[in-house]
Amino acid sequence: MTTPITHLILDMDGVLWRGDTPMPGLVDFFATLRRNHIGFVLATNNATKTAVMYTAKLARFGVDVPPEQILTSAEATAAHLAGEYPPGTPAYIVGDTGLHEALTARGFRPIAPADVRAGQSAAVVVVGYTPHATYEDFAMGALLVHRGVRFVGTNPDPSFPSELGPVPGAGALIAVISTTTGVQPLLIGKPGPILFQEAIKRLGAEPAGVAMVGDRLSTDIAGAKAAGLRAILVLTGISSRDDAAASPDKPDFIFDDITALAAFLEGQSVPTHV
């Protein structure tokens, strides 16, 4: 059979790998996409790494994907804020390398917890996933938000898929400050529209031919449906088949993994519809 899907937006964590462990069949999956002329962009809510770092990670797994085909919530956040603030704007950042580099590349000037204690302020507090944040990082960020500084989060993911299982994600870290202050942030990543809009722009595709492939109903699937895209759930990350059955966010297709998805794209199997 010939699939009507011409382009894919691919989540990474929980779809292509878990932590530093690639999913079985990863190399063959990308070979299938290229053999069938299916365009793709890798789009992740994970803001810890730069696109170049993801390219290097994929290369270690035997897959060649240029940085231009990789979109992170850190890049989307920095691009969105750069449209609203001039270069040199001070930003208080709680996040990992990817978020810091994305914002500084757009001209933002990071301020540290010690700067806040010394009386400096910022135009915006930006929070993303990081396993390295300290209580001080959150405490100073909360003080700024209490004082009226704008609060932005890279994405709402409550958990992060690791080799050992789900661990606290960006949404859980953002909740530390929102719980402390009572202020809800502007969220840039999935399921909001900004990442999807940028991904479709990079694909140069009509939305009718685009499908989102993800492992999380609340972000990947809900966001894709809200953006008018088809949604494909793979069962190698956060959400299960039972979760899908009980959720208002219904994927169009469910596959056990990317190997099963590749077989469908080759026309060798029939997908499971919800």
C-alpha cells in the first residue's frame, strides 16, 4: 500500500531512544524514511541539548541527521523571545546547556543566582529541564517572578523517559516556581502551537501530509491534533495503549515501536487504529 503520509515530525526521547540507549531498528527506520522519500524533522520538548549535540548523538547511533532537521524547545523558546526583546536583554535561566546556548545565541544576557542576590533583575525567567539545578536556582527564580518578572517555560512535560523509567521533567521543575509564586508560565513547547508551526515551516510541507510521531498523549498527540495534523503514538515511552483508550487525545494510529511504524510506511502492515 502507498501511505498518504509524506512528512513526519519525530519526537526523540521515548521514540528514537531512551536516555543513551537507541531503540532497536533505529538505523533501519531512517533508511526506510529516505528510501520512501518521507521528509522529516526531529522535534523535541527536551531543552537540554543543542541541535548540534543531537546530531552528534545520532551519529553515535549510526544515523546522519543535520542540525537543520532538529528542532528543540530551547530553540523555539529563544526564537520566540528574540522576537519580543532586543539583544542584551537580561534573562534568568534555569536549564541545561541547550537552553543557555539557544538564548545566548539570540543575544540574551544570562544572570545568575548570585546576581539576583546582589540586586540585579531580569526581563524574563526561563525554566527548562535540567538534572543539575539547585534549590538556590529555583529560589532566586521564584523571587524574580514574585517581583513581576515574566515567567516562561520550555515545555510542560511532567516526566522524562530515562533508561530506568520516568523521572521528573521540565513541567515538574517549572511547577516548583509556579507553586511557589502562584504564577503560571507561558509554555513554548508541545502541546502548544509554536514547535509545530516551526516544524512545518522547516519541512516546507502542507499540513495534510504531515504526521506527528510521539510517545506522550498529553503533548505529542494532543498538540498534533490541535495543529490539524495526524498523530501516531509509539508505545516505547510514556503513554500506553490503555492510556490512549482512556484519553480524549486520540492518536490516529498506534504502533509498538518505530520498527512497526517503518513496516507500515513500507506498506507491509496495517496499523492499529484507536
